[in-house]
Amino acid sequence: METVKNAANYVEETVKGGGSEASKEANKNVAKDSDAGLGTRAGAAKDAVKDKTDAEKHDAKAGANKEAAKH
């Protein structure tokens, strides 16, 4: 039963990591947009850094759950 739970958590964390990665890329594009205001660009850059951290966290959790599901 624990293996099934770990597999489900792996899928969940993988999806969350993908969402964070997509958000990071969108924020990077806003940060680079010369038509956007300075405050908007700065906020997007800050959010891109947070999204990158979130994606790495989710990827690490997914990896741990994948390994746990093997046992």
C-alpha cells in the first residue's frame, strides 16, 4: 500500500514541478519584455527565481518518492 502512495506522490510532485517550470519560463519572458514597466519586470524576475526554487523542490520530492516506490 505504501508503494502505491509513493507512486501517487511521485506523479503529483512531477506535475507540480512541471507547473512551476512553466511559470518560471512565463515570468522570465515578462522580465525580458521591454514593453513592460520596470516594476512588472522586477516582480516577474523575483517570481521566476521563486518558481525555479519550487520546481527544484518538487523534482527532489518526486525523486525521493520514485525511489521509495521501488522498495
